[in-house]
Amino acid sequence: MTASWEPLLSRARVAFAARFGGEPAAMGWAPGRVELLGNHTDYNGGLVMSAAIDRATVVAGRRAEGREARFVSVNLDQADAVPLDAIERTESGAWTRYVRGVCWALSQWCGPLKSGVEAVIVGDVPLGGGLSSSASLQSALAWFLIQLGVVPGRSSRAFTHDVGDLHRMELALTLRRCENEFVGVGSGLLDQFSSLFGRADHALFLDCETMAHDRLPLGKPGPAIVVCDSLTSRRLADGMYDQRRAECERVVAAFRDRIPHRGEFHLSWVSLEQLEAAWDQLDPVGRRRARHVLSENERVRQGVEALKSGDVIAFGRLMLASQASSRDDFDNSSQALDELIAAAEAAPGFLGGKLSGAGWAGCTVNLVRAECAADFAEAVRTSYGVKTGITPEIHICRAADGAFGRDLEPAQS
Ligand code: ADP
Ligand code: MG
């Protein structure tokens, strides 16, 4: 049987031979992710559930003479050469910031990379589509460098050993540092965590404050994870995201002195009961934002229990409740996203669905009985198309394993 990563690796081999000549010696593979429950909870110190998906990035290459890391993105048909002893930022928004950032963050963590490298990057996670191609790229690249043995003091064996999760968490934190401090995006830990900790037919749980985490079975065979892209621009979310953070912060400020705490105080330290009790004294917008976040935490707790008892139907209902809370309290849905969910609810095999990520535009994520996935996609395409005149892009995915690396034998010709 062909492994699911073979097609990407084949493309990487062809590109590598064309750009550098010869064969890559090692590869890293890492998936994108979807958020299943726990919307806008990460920066509020709350709880999230996600899944890694079978859309991924492969980085394949070998060691090279000198102190330069040379990368080619096959997707963008562009190259970059990173001087390993003086890694500088490229312009904001450039893809090279991610590869340079990974080299920088690994060097900060373990010391300068041991040798130059040359490698190609190829992925099938849509870029900038909310499925976290950026974390997939970062994790695949980090894993490739570790697999190749050029990261001082880190061997790939440590990540697959029993204590592998410890090393994975350290790596996730290192990659978040890359994104926060080098790339300049103020994201939480969820994306890197999901790409590194995924498991086939499992959902992932993360407590963003304590970093407690778990993998929960979605059933065997698990449902399809169907991502429906409304094709509305995520740019809409830019200013809104910061506005929501500020609105949550107003509620944090109102509670900070009322609730005993040590260290940083998060919105998630407030209970739903405390919020209800203080309702009339709170800012009328902020209190609804807070109710969304705190009820999301509660839905994650219930979602974990539902999956522990094998109840994927109850889990699906929680996703729909999350969507209603986004629409009514957090105001981060949109007409297009509401229409997509309405179309999904009427389609065959639907278990539950909600907007994914920041909201306001972009994608919905749906759990769908595996055997109905193709019919589901067709039904959503048709009914959303009739209503809006737009044919949504639909990705039928499965929950996938997390990142890994491997040494490569020369391809058989
Ligand atoms: P998302 O993570 O939701 O896909 P982001 O804006 O966070 O959206 O990250 C997308 C960016 O990640 C791309 O614009 C590009 O800079 C980088 N990226 C991801 N995959 C690749 C790739 N295969 N080649 C080059 N750059 C990539
Ligand atoms: Mg991203």
C-alpha cells in the first residue's frame, strides 16, 4: 500500500533533483490542523480541541558544504539562502520568514545548526486558508533538520521514544517562539501543538494555560472532517481579531481584583457563575464576548467526556452549540458562514459543524459520517451555490498522525 505521504515525497524528489541534483537524504512531514471546539479560548488561557488533518507539508533534503541553508518552496517556485551564523529577518509577510524563523528558533534552543543544508518544501495544505499551513511548514522543517542530525543535542529517536511527548512539547514551544518573536505573529500554541501531536482518527485536547493535553478517539473508522471554504477573504478578520482581544481584556480588568490569583490573570479563571453574578455591572459587549469564551471552555470539557465515552453524536451537537455562541455572543460568524452551516445541517451524514479559527470569513469545519462524505460535499456545494452564486471549495479530510521524520533511501527507478 502506498503511504499517504508518498505523493508529496515524490514531488519533492523530482523538485530536489531539478534544483540541487541527486537525492534527498532525509525528510520531515507535518500536517495542518482544524479547530474542533474552543473558539477564541487560546489567548484567554482556556481549553481547545483540534485535530491534525491529512493535508501536510514535506521538507526533503541533505547536508551541504558551508554555513548556508538553501531552501526552495515548490508551491511558490521561490528560493532562499539563509546564512546560519547571522540569521536576519526578511520583509514582513514573506514565506522566508518562516524558514528563517525555524532555523533561528532551533539555534536559540540548541545552538547553531551543525552544517549547511539544501532542501525543497512542498505541501498540500492550502496557504493562508485557516488550516495552518504555517505550522505544518514549521514542524516539517524542524523535523527534517532534527532527522538529518544537524540540530545539536537532539536526535529524532528521542521524539519517538516513550517520553517523545515531552520533546514534542518543547519543540512546539520553540516553534511558537519562531512565530511570535521572529515571524511577528501573536498566535497561541494550538497550531504547532496540533501539527506535532496529531493521531489518526483522534481529536486533540489542549489546556492553553497549563499545557495539559490529551488525545481522544473519534471512533473507528472515525468521521470525515470536511472543511468548507466560503471563499470570503480572511482579511476581514484582521482588525476584528484585535478588537475582540481588547473586549475580552475589559472583562479581565473588571475581575482581576475580585478573584485571588498568582501570576498572570486570564479570562478563563472566571467561572460562568461568577460572570452571571456580575452581569449587570459589566460592559454590555464585553460580557457577551466573555460568555462565549467561558461557555466554549465548558463545551470543551463536555466534548472530552463525550469522546471518552465514544459519543461522537454528542460531540457534534457541541460543535453546533459553539457555532450558535459565535453567531449570537461573539459576533464572529458571517452570513456566508451561517449559510454554509445551514447547508451542512441539511446534507447527508452531518454530525456537527462550526466556523473554524478566527471567523468572520474563511472556512467551516464539519464532522461527517465517513461513508457520506462525498454526498455531503456535493449537497453543500449545490445548496450553497444556489443560495449565494458561489461554489465553495470543499476539502474532505481525516484526522491524521502528527509530524515525523525519516531517512530516505534513493528512489527506485
Ligand atoms: P495558514 O497557517 O492558515 O495557512 P498563515 O498566513 O498563518 O495561514 O500562513 C501561511 C503562510 O505560510 C504562507 O503565506 C507562506 O508564507 C507560509 N507557507 C506555508 N506553506 C508554505 C509552503 N509550502 N511554501 C512556502 N511557504 C509556505
Ligand atoms: Mg498560520
